[in-house]
Amino acid sequence: MTSINIKLTIEEAELLSSLASDQLFRKEFIDPKMPGHKTNKEAIRLGKQLVERLQSMANEAKGVQPLRKNAPSVKAAASAEKHNQVEIQLT
């Protein structure tokens, strides 16, 4: 699997996770009501994991502790934290 690295500000990461979360809500609850829609449960599951990772990265870069004990552990690059950025590696 190919890996992609991107750098986002904390605000950009939060916005991206919010937009992705809204889109997942639409795909999970609104689209199935449309005629002929076929749900891709694997894509929804993967999307939820990605949103959780984005939110965890943004929260960690801000110094916010995870609310859940089993929340994924994410390490933001130390140099990125100094510049109010989050470095995200997608694999």
C-alpha cells in the first residue's frame, strides 16, 4: 500500500475531519433513503476510522487528552507542533 504524507494546520485538520464526518453522516443515514442506493459498509467503516485519526491528531497537536481510554494513539511530529501544524501519514 502506498503511503502519503501531508502537512495541515490544526485548523485545517479540524475542518477536514468535520467535513468528512458530515459526508459520512450523509452516506450512512441520508443516501440509503434514495432510490437505487447501494451502501458500501466497508467504505463507511474506513471513513469513520479516518475521521477518528484526523480528530486525534488535531487534538494531540493542541494538547487535548483523548476522552476515550481506547482512543488511537497518534504522534504528531515535534517540529510540526511548533508551527501549529499536524503532519498526517496516510497508508
